Amino acid sequence: MASWASGCDSNAMRFETGSTRRRWLRRLAEYGVTLLLAVSLNFLLPRAMPGDPMALIAGEAIQQMGAERIAELRQVYGLDLPLGQQYVRYLGRLVRGDLGESYRFSGGRTVVEVLADRFVWTFLLVAVSMTIATTAGALMGAWAAWRHGSLRDVGLVTFLFALRSVPPFWLAMVLIPIFAINWSLLPVGDSYSFPRQTGIRNLIDIAHHAILPIVVLSLSYLPTVFAIMRSSMLDEVGANYVRTARAKGLKERTVLLRHAMRNALLPLVTTISLDFGQLLGGVLLIETVFNYRGLGAMMFEAVKSRDYPLLQGGFLLFTLGVLTINLLTDWLYGYLDPRVQGGQA
Amino acid sequence: MITKMTDRLDTTSKPRLSRNLYRVVGLVGLTMLLSLILLATFPQAVAPYDPGERVGRPFQPPGPEFRLGTNDIGQDLLSELIWGTRVSLFTGLLVGLVAAPLGTVVGLVSGYRSDVISVLLLRLVDLTLVLPFLPLVILLSAYVGQGQGKIILILVVVSWAAPARLIRSQVLTVLNRPFIEAAQAIGSSDWRILRLHIWPSVRGLALVQFVLVGSASILAEASLSFLGLGDPSSKSWGTMLYFAQASGVFLSDAWRWWVLPAGLMITLSVLSLILVSYSLERWSDPRLRAR
């Protein structure tokens, strides 16, 4: 009897892992297709526009190149080949990690080198701001839903509506003169000072430069998180288990934090990950205002100097970032919600 | 003590503020929006100068002659601000006017039908939604160019997917209701079902989406112009901020009359649209009024 039961169990297990694996493979395929779309967009844009595609691939750098170098590059990109062959060649170069050369940050630097250099700084800003905004936004949203309909709820909602309407880059433009110039509290521009400090001083210096961008970025993420959390929490406040928890005599705080909020967090995770593509853009403008050494300011420089390879590389990296977050969320979801195996929301 | 206890347990109690709050909010938003539209339609009636003309010395502080001072080449900032309303507001509204109906049609088709076309449409919606919004817009506009029409086109290309997704899920919810089955059973045509049974529950959402896409597009246009990707021939609020940043406005007090008003105008227009959408949402779906 026992062996029969265990056999049955292992069968069920095998079936379970099989279907999970299949689901994951499908997920991965979907992400692969999205990435391919972004890559194809990069491939097609310079070729579909009127004018010499060479100028659109190499950017302004073409003016400084000799005829020989241009002919050589034409060969590399295979611009006289049929489109299909060009595409295969393009993908081949991409797989080898070749995104072309940057003109703006030249001196023979490849786009990949520049991206690797810039990525860390953007990652720092986004990761810290996202953590702050998610924590604060979730707490505020949950609290507002808990006190739903009260004056404080309405006040909070109004404030966050207003905050949502403020262009983040303008907020940065207003904070810089106040904090960095009038009061000289914080440095402005770049992500560290010259000459570079060492050891612990270096870390303090970096934090010092990151404070203002992080404040602005967190404020720009806050309304989204708050709105999602508040509406997700409103689905929980009337639930029976909340009434039960209260009837047991639990403290209001415990009911809110341990019971209701836990359940409301699940939709928050998925929705943030779905909105991540929209949220990520803000960092681009804020880095530009602060002249911060990240990918956003880099894209701005690339736009200004028509550095197309760099622009495409930046776009690709941002896409990759969004996809990674989505994939991570799918994986995380299985842990957060035991009812779900492999992230079927 | 007893009443307090039952009060705490009564989770269905009514919200303390009036359920008609949404009407007030909508009225406030609509008033703001209509005044902005008025300003955008007749800027010449209020603007003291031609915004393109150099009427004073550069970098003049506010005074009786120039209420908001002058910019780096001596143009009147107040006139620029007033004329900028036209570019910023109409760009946003136009994008909403094209992208929201487009998304609605896609949502209706992909929600109601389950053939190859609707599956492909759905895939396209998902793919568009995953791509990072602003980097995509910047990439496109770097290649396509900087005319006002081109900006609108680019914003439509990136904005139709979100409404499509929402409308589709609404259609799917309605499709499960018994009255659809009943209509199909008595042999109603697809067109009749869409028009009489599905459209009424979708149109409110479509209207809300129009307003929301509009507000997002005002912000997106401001961002693009701020990065120097705007139309150089018609200055929007974002363009004003671009020139302010480019001329190192932070080092003087000029940011107070150059940067502050332009950003406040963007905030006001986006806020007016958000308020209107909030109210419309509740007007079209009474269940939301309690939230």
C-alpha cells in the first residue's frame, strides 16, 4: 500500500516537473522572441530610412573617415548583399558580442566596452530607488487602503496624483539649484569627484553624488507603486480572513502587516514587473539632468552626436534589463505564492 | 465597547467621505483642462509678444515689461510659455485621439475572435509592452527625425498597446456573461453582439484610456523635447526646459522664472487629465465609486 502510494506520488511529481519545465521553456521562448524583435528593430531602422544606411550605421563618425575606411566598413556590414544575408551577418556579429564602435567615446572603444562601463551606475540608481519606492509605496498604499475613505486616505491619494503629474526631470531641475547650488549641500554632476578618493572615502563620495538622483527617481516611482498597492489592498480589506483575524482579537497592526499586506503584495510584484519597461525610462532623463555617468546620460550624448551604434546598444541593454526583471519575477512568483507552480499568474 | 467591536468587524461599512467625490474631482479636472485648451486655441489673445521675436536683452529678470523675463536670446518667456501650451497639449491629445481608438479596435478584435489574426495581434501587444518605453521612443525619433507630425506618429506607435490589452481583458470578462451566450443562441450576428452587448461595457474604458494616453503623451513629448529631440520650429514646454538646461540656467536665479513655470504648466495639464480620467472611470463603472 505504501509503495503504491509513493509510486503514485513520484508519478505526480514527474508530471509536475515535466509541465513546469515545459512552461519555462515556453516562457524563455517568448522572451527570446522579444529580444529578437528588439534586435531586428536595430537592424531594420538604419536600413529602412531614406539616405545612405552607412551614415546611419556609423553615425557622425563617417565625416572623419577616409574613403578606404568607409569601403572597408561597407564590406564588414555587407551593405551590398541582399537583406536576408545582411541580417544573418548582423546576428552573427551580435552573438560574438560585437555591437560596433562608438564614435563619441572613440579612441577605438567598442560599444560593449562603453556599455559595461556605464551599466554599473544606472544599476546602482535603479536598484536603490526601486527598493526605496517599493517599500515606501507599499506601506503607504496599504495604509491608505486600510483607512480607506478617510480624510488622510484622500489626502495621500491627492498628493500622489500630483506627484505622478510632475515630470521627474523637472523635479531634478528644481532640486539642483536648491540643494546643490544655493545650499551647497550636495555635489552636482558626475557620479564621483576628481581626483577619485580611495577606500571608504570613495564609497562616501559615490553615495554623496547618488543621493539627489536617487531621491528624484524614488519619488518618480512612488506613485505607481502606491496606486497598485492601494488597489490591491482594497481587495483584501473586506475579506473574511481579515474579519476572522480581528475577531480573534489580533492587534490592528498585526492584521494589516501579517495578514492583509502579505496577500496584497503578490499582485504588486507582477504589476511592477509588467510596468518595468515604462518605469525604467525615467532614469534616462534624470541621469541627463545630473550629468550622471550612467546609461541614460550616455544615450543623451549618443543622441546629440548621432552616435547610432551606441544608441542601439543602449536600447538593447535596456530591453535586456526589462526582460531579466520579468524573468526573475516569474521565478520569484512561484516562491511567493505556493499555489502557483512556475509562475502562472 | 460592543459597538466599537462590531464596528471594527463590519468590513463593509461605507467610506466616510461622500461617494460623489468623483464628481467634484471631475469638475476640477475639466475646468483646468478647458482653460488650458482655451489658452492653446487662442494664445495670441493673452501673449504679450511674438514668442519667436527678440524683444529684449538676453537673460532679463522679470519686470513690468517682461513678466517672466527673457531667455538666452532675448525672447519673452511668458509668451513662449503661453504659445507652448498649443504644442504640448495638442500633441498629447492628438496622440490619445489616434492611439486609444486604435488600441480599442485591436482589443475588441483580439478579445472577441480567437483566430490566427487575433493571436498575432495579442503577441504584438505583449511585445510592444515589454520594450522599454522611453529608450524606444528616443531610438525611433533619432532615426525618424524631429517634425511635430513625426513625434506624434512615434508616440502613437508606442502607445496603442496598453489600451489594447485593457480593452481585451474587459471583452474577455463580458464574453463570459450569460447574455452573450443567449444572444449567440438566438443567432445574433457578431457585429450585433459587438455593438449592442460588448461595446456598452467597453466604451467607458476606451474613453478613460484616451485621457490616460493623452496625459502620458504630454509627459513623453516633454521628455523628448527636453532631450533636444523636439520640433525646433515649434517650441513646447519641454523645449523651453531644454534651452534652459543648455544655457546653464542653474548658475543664476533665472531658473525661478524659466524652469519653474514651464514645469508647472506640464504638471497642471497632466494632472487635469489624470483627474478627468479618475472621474470618468467612476462615472462609467459605478462599482468603482466606493474606492
